[in-house]
Amino acid sequence: MKLAVMVYRATSRFPRQEIYGLTAQVRKSAVSIPSNIAEGAARNSARELHHFFGVSAGSLAEVETQLELAAQLEYAERDAAIGQQAQKVGMLLTGLRRSCAARTDSI
């Protein structure tokens, strides 16, 4: 959730013409990360949860790519705090995926 809030704040400074383009896309990707974790947790099996952790990891990769594009387009400076938070989320997702995979292997 913290990463999504940080992305929303950072994208509020993107050019107005990007409101339906890159701004919307990076925000959607950022919101998708915790949303897919929540959806996976509400499912009925560890296999489904593991799948949704994977979807969240994909959304994280999208956020990182889109923010890099925004920096190259000079819509925003590279934000070290967002980068650190994204790295932390990535590490947490990796740990969750490994833990969940271990549980699904034992089923």
C-alpha cells in the first residue's frame, strides 16, 4: 500500500496530457500489487495465493518500468525513496512466493 501511495503522489506532478496515459497506467499497476495480494489471500487454496503473488510481482515490474520511462521522458526525477520501497516490496513478494510454494509442494 505504501508504494501505491508514493506512486500516486509522484504521478500527481506528471504532465496533464498524460492523465489518461502513463499516469493512469503506472497508478493502475501500483494499485494492482496490494489488490492482487488481497485477492489471493481471499481465495481457497495456497496454489491460488501463489498465483496472485506472481501477478503482484508482475505489476511491480510494470511500475518500475513505467517510472523509468517517466524519468527518461523527464516527467519526474528518479525517486530513491520509491526505488527503495519497490525493492522492499520485491523482496517481500519473493519471500511470500517461496513460502507459499513450499506449502503448495507439501499439499
